[in-house]
Amino acid sequence: MNTTAESTPRPGLRELTPLEARVLGVLVEKQHTVPDTYPLSLNSLTAGCNQKTARSPVMTVTDNEVMTTIDALKRLSLVIEGSSSRVPRYEHNVNRVLGVPSQSVALLATLFLRGPQTAAELRANSARLHSFADISSVESFLDELADNEPARVIKLSRPGERESRWMHLLCGPVSLSDLPARESSGASGGGESFSLSEFEALKSEQKRLAHEVEQLRAIVQKMAGELGISIDEA
């Protein structure tokens, strides 16, 4: 098994630094989660990079470091500066530069922000960026990214793991020896076990579904009120 994937970026696109990948991931994420404040200001972008939740690894970077990174990404055309505001604001251009669809951008951004993940984890963690119908749909887009020339992601398999993880290649080759072992939270006794990250992914998916149910309930109650229909809350 090949545990290291070599990736030769296309002309004009070099390997990214971890902070450059983090900046791009934040821009893609906030485009979908806080569209009213997108494109992002420098302060918002720095806050997103330093966010303590939904980030692996957690970073502590300054405005100056992020600004230097933005300038580097602008030279690669991966970031564009808006001109309609007195405060400079920045947006990503990943789709066009990499030539991939929005579904693939959602997966890449989730890998930029959270590191290696299984297809199931990616589906749950990218839900706010794109709603994939099922895990096979996620795997289909991952396979396309892996088959690209150059490859954008790689499938990583470690002995003893139930599911393979995926990792992006935009920061260069990835080796299994460089990746931390997955934390197991399963009890002994032969039952099915889940890694910590898988458990967090399931919690995230449950929270998202619960939010959607609340929204639907509110819509139904509003329609019932307009129609003069009484709904039993029991």
C-alpha cells in the first residue's frame, strides 16, 4: 500500500502552507454559515482561523500573519479582495482556480479546517456547506478529487481502523506516519466502537437535524394559525 501521495501542482499553483489552507477553509465555511457578513474582513477572518471549535489543529495567529497569507493567496488568484466597501473584504476563488464543483470545494474546506476524516465524518461536518444525500455521494466526489491530475485528496488506511480517512494534498504529500492515531471511545467486549471524531460527527448531524425539525415545526404552526387550525402540542 502506498502511504505517501505525491502531488505536483499545476503550473502557477504551488503547495499551500497550513495557514493558507486554513484561510481558504474559513472563507468557504463563512460564505455558507454567515452569508450576511461575507466577504470577510481581516478581523473576521483572523477570528475564524483562531476558532477553537471545528478546527484541527487549533491555531493562534495574528492579523499581520493572516494579512501576509491573504496577499500570498491573492497572487495565486485563490483570494479576491472586494472593492465595494471602505473596509477591505476578502472572498475565495477556489472553484475557478482548482476547476472543481461546489460539492468538492465543501469537502476540501472541511479537510482544510478539521484534518483527516472518514467519508461519514465529512458528510456530517460539511453539512452546512453542502447537504450530501448519502455517504456514497461524498465518496464519489472524493474519488473524483483523487483521480484529478494532480490529485487533490488521498485515501489513507491504517491497520486496525474500521474506515479509511481522507486528507487533502494541497499542502503537499501526506504520510501515514505524520498523522496521529485515532482515539477510540469504544468499550471492550466486541461491540461496535466509534472514534472520538466519529462520535462528534454524529452529534453534529443530530444537532443539525434537530434544528431543521424546529424550523419545520415553526412553519407548520404559522400556517396552521393563518388557516385557523388548532395544533395539539402534545
